[in-house]
Amino acid sequence: MYTADVIPIVEQSGLSVHQFADDTQIYGSCRLHQSASLCHEFGVCVVSVECWTISNHLQLNADKTEFM
């Protein structure tokens, strides 16, 4: 799978990843008082994944990228 290299990038951020077909879901959990730190980790992770996609001539679909 051409996006398999995304898994170690996400795991280095301390987050978890689930991939199915052309969909990648990055997720994590924390206690309430750690939520700001988790949001920051997500931001850093998304930038890292975006850099990887650009270097591999791919592109994140901004219309389908969401944070819940």
C-alpha cells in the first residue's frame, strides 16, 4: 500500500492510525486536562503527514480532512 509509510509517522507522534482503502484516520485519547497537548500533537502530526504526502507527490484532500 502506497500510504503504509504514514503509519510510523503517526506512531512517532504518539497517536494511533487506522487505514482502509484510501482513508486514513488518526486518533488519540487523553484525560481532560491534557486536551490542549493532544490538540498540539495532532497539529504536528498532520503537518508531518502533509509533508510526507507532498514529498511523495500526493495531496491531502482538505475538503475531507476534519478534526472531531
